[in-house]
Amino acid sequence: MKEKLVKLLENSYSPYSGFRVSSIVVMNDDREFCGVNVENAAYGSSICAERSAILAAVSNGYKKNDFKELYVMCDNEKIGMPCFACRQVISELFDEDAKVICMNPEGKSLVLKVKDLCPFPFNSEDLK
């Protein structure tokens, strides 16, 4: 998966920050969807790689709990973590035991379960 993520970094559109991010979501049926961060001069219009990949899966008909794992790579030596907007989407659609694998281009990684990445999710129960 590391090689796919490194190659995918080339597709990032990040002219403002120069911070390239790639992501691949793997579904329970092993189908993969890719995403990259896409920045915009109006920063609020930008989208993260994680949400880009997740929304591609949803656009292709996948539903809540169809998600097996999520891979994320930032283009630097640090192991990048999903932002809190992405964590909200992850906690909404993934099972709490699904894996989130955060990597750097050198191959160092951190594997977390969704329940560890998002220990106190805001969900439908909070809307009641």
C-alpha cells in the first residue's frame, strides 16, 4: 500500500500549503478508492484526502459499515493524522473497530482503531 500512497501524492493539488496528502479507503469487499487533498484559494472549499477517498466510495454506492480500513500518508517525515473534520466523517461511516493506518513515505506507520482515533464521537445519539 505504501507505494500506491507515494504515487498518489503526485495527484495532490496543494499549491498554497505545499502539504501533499494521499489516502486509500479499502472496503469490506476489498475494493479500493483513492483520494488526495485538493486546496482552494478559499481555504474552506478545500477537501482533505481522507474525505475525498471516503466520499468517492459513498458516491459509488457504499454505505455505513462497508468500510474496512483507511490508509493516510502525508508528504513529510512525520506520520500524519486525520484532521478532526475527517475524524467526524470516519466515525460516522466506519465501524469502531475498523483500522486507520497512518504512514509516512519512508514506511513508518501507526495503526489505530477508529474508537481510539475518535474516542468521543459526535453521532446520531447526540441529536436526540
